[in-house]
Amino acid sequence: MLAVSNLEVVYDDVIQVLRGVSLEVPEGSIIALLGSNGAGKTTLLRALSGLLDVHEGEITKGRITLDGQPIHRKRPEQLVGLGIKQVLEGRRIFAEFSVEENLRIGAYVSNRGMRDAMQRVFDLFPILADRRRATAGYLSGGEQQMLAMGRALMSSPRYLLLDEPSLGLAPRLVEQIRDLIVQIRDQGTTVLLVEQNANMALSIAEHGYILETGKIVMDKPAVELIEDEDVREFYLGMA
Ligand code: ATP
């Protein structure tokens, strides 16, 4: 299990963004992390994938553990080696390379492993197989999101950290991405799903956390969050 306990994160030595966050991501689950703009969701993902440094951020208190072992001092490539892989918000594909080249960049495997991994990704996202030679920058928004997810899946991670995969996508594509996340979980990858689309996230997650100004304000099974009056009003847009 991946676990965060009492985590505090500060940017530029002074701006405190996480204020004692605790969260658990049990193996085999989809866990939703919800919260409005600026709550600190991306910051938590950066802490989990070792990317705080790049943004002048620092963990000042608390810990992150994988199967009970502390991992919050590890570098991004070590965390990838342990099976923790993040799909960045905004997708960050290599626009000038082809779909297939983007997938190759995601793999840290032998040629044989590469073929198998690519086949798995193409089975999951047939549209990428159809467009394998297309230049990534010319794909639609939904296809680019699939490519970013496919690239992360090339190394068969234990944990996939998704930062707002539904951002900017039409409802039909959001549904498709949602179904794909379920398939990814069913194939054995545990998912931490950061979303502003609470409806989408809670419809597939087992458990959800709501982060507000750096603190977890709700921590409940997804079915209970969907029924909660405040959640319905503030996050699901139902009065
Ligand atoms: P969003 O949905 O807008 O991405 P979020 O919940 O993911 O929001 P974060 O991106 O983690 O929130 O940002 C939380 C707070 O930290 C914001 O106030 C933001 O301005 C601040 N912040 C983020 N990155 C940095 C940085 N590199 N230096 C200073 N402050 C930062």
C-alpha cells in the first residue's frame, strides 16, 4: 500500500501548501482526490512522484511510505523503479514525435518487453494503434490524454497517478477515459485519480478524499460522498 501521513509541503521556503495531509491508496483500488483550484492536489502528486524539487517545493514534515518503507526522500527515477508513475496534467507528450515513438520513450524495457508492452497499450487504446505513425501533436485532446496514459502504462506500473485526465474533454470522451481507468485498475494497476470532475471520479472510485487549502476535510467511501449534502452542493453541482 501507498500511504501519506501528516504531510506538510512548503514552496520557496515560505508558502505552505499542504498542512498535515494523510491518505491511503490500497493495492487494487481507485482512490479519488477531489478539491477546488489551488487546494494542493497537484502538489500532493508531485510529492508522491518525487517532483517537488523541480518546483522549489520541499516536504517539511510527515512521510510517504510504500509497503511500510519510507520513500519521500527518493528521486523520481527511483520511484518509477518502484512502480509509481505519474501522468502529468496538460499531458506533456512529445508533440513532434509519432505515437509509437512516444510509447517507446515511456518504456524501460528490452525489445521483447517493448513489443508486449506496446501491444497491451494498443489493446487498451485501439485508437492509438490506428494512429501509431501519426505525429502526436496532431492528435485530438482525448487521443493525447490516452497517449499520455498509454506511455505511463508501458512500464506496467503498480501505481498510476492521474492528474485531471478529464480536463477539457467532451462528455463522451470523459466517459471513455473513465471506462479505461476501470480497465487499468482491473488489469492490476492501482490508481490515484485527481479530478475536478467529482461526478466522474466518484462513480468509479472506492474511496474519496476532499482536499481544501492543504487539508483533507472529508475522507469517506465514494458512495457516501455522493450522498453527502455538502459534496452534492459544492462538488457535484446539485443543490
Ligand atoms: P489546480 O487544480 O489549479 O492545479 P491544485 O489543487 O492542483 O489546483 P496546486 O497546483 O497543488 O493545487 O497548488 C496549490 C497552491 O500552491 C496554489 O496556491 C499554487 O499557487 C501554489 N503553488 C503551486 N506550485 C507552486 C510553486 N512552484 N511555487 C509556489 N507556489 C506554488
